[in-house]
Amino acid sequence: MDKAKKVFDQELGGFFTEQERSHIWTEIMHANYPIEQEEVLEEVIERLLENEPYQYIIGRSFFYNHEFIVNKHVLIPRPETEELVHKVYTDFKGLSPKILDIGTGSGCIAVSLAKLLPAAEVYALDVSPHALEIADKNAKELNATVQYFEADIRTHHPEMKFDVMVSNPPYIPLKEKELMADNVLNYEPGLALFVEDENPLEFYEVIAAYAISNLTNNGRLYVEINEHYGQEVKNLFNEIGFQNVKLHQDMQGKDRMVVGEKK
């Protein structure tokens, strides 16, 4: 194993910092990926040099203390989204809310909430059947009960009431592509990332309108946002009729979450 680590560091030394290499190596080891095998090591190095995220290479990503299956059909879960999950958890700890996760991807939000709030009834939807397949595998692997819908929230709305709706929808305008790293642009699903420049709040408008009609009284809508559109999303929630609308910052101090309550 020491030999494999030495080769790993030598081959990637000019591409990743020592801290980055150490983190990637640790994650690979934690996933029990057979990198000590020479042919596997060579493949991993080659794929990393092509900017492929290590999470897709090992097929795993950690999120809120659990390991999730990931592949090219789902976004790699982000630490900022853990904060979204934690906010819902702290607001509903010990309760039994009915929850809908809109645009579930890997299922990291829905599954995490099902684990954190065992009395909750958790539903999730996504437009991608490939994403739902991964989400369902994650729920089963982590012994979480989540019911899934294949649907585009813009055209299909589940006809039921919920106490909580939560979403990390696509929110990056196409014009911001040039600012993004190759490992995101070339590998993560654009369907889950990008919106048209002309209507960057498209999904928030649809989700908020649906939520104001289908949340129970005192129900709450939680959304992750583009840091550049925090005030706009907050204003949108107020216009649609939500009360106690709050804009929250992430661990980096950037606007990252809007929460509104239906009265």
C-alpha cells in the first residue's frame, strides 16, 4: 500500500496539492476501493488527471454522516446542502412531518431526513429515472423509507398535502458556465445544475407556487439558492404569500438558503 501511495503522490503531485491528494486518498481508502492493485491505481490516476471527480471514480460520496452511491446521473452532494438538511432537522426534531424533497438526485436530502426524523413520512421526486434508481438504491442501502415519484415539478404536482417541502433545484445560469471548474462541467449532470439566463428563478417560482397551495397550515418551504439571488428568492416568497421568510447564510457566509412559512 505504501508503494501505491508513493506512485499516487508522484503522478498527481503537479496536479493536486498535498492536502487534496491526502483527502482523495483517504476517501478512496475509506470506500475500500482496491487501489493497491496496479491496474486499478493506473486507472484512478488517469481518470483524476482527466478532472473526473474522485466520487464518481469510487462511486461513493459522504453526506451527513452517511455514504451515498453516486454516478454521472446525480450531483455529488455538497456540504452546503448538509446545512439545508440540518435546518429542517432542527426545526422538526421529535416531530412526524410529511416531507417532500423536490429534485432529489441521489436522494441525499430525502434519505438523510428519513434517517434523522424516523417518525416522518418522506416523499421525493425527480425528472430523471436514472437519478431515481440511484436514490432508491441509497434508501434501501441505508435502511430509509422514502417513496419516490418520477415527475417534472414544472408540469406534474403530487396531489397531496405536506408539512415540509425542501429543494435544491437547478440554479446556475448558463452564463456562469465559464466560471466553473472542468470537473463539474464535464462530469456532473447539467440537467441538475443549469437554468436559462433569462429566467434564473424558474424553479423557485414553480416550487413556491406549488408549495403555497399544498403545504399544511404552518408548513414550511426550504430551498437552497444561488448566492447571487438570495434577495430575489426572498422577495419571490413574500410575493407568493409566505410569512416569516428568512434568508440564511452558509458556513462560508454566503447567502445559501431561503425558508418560508405558510400561515
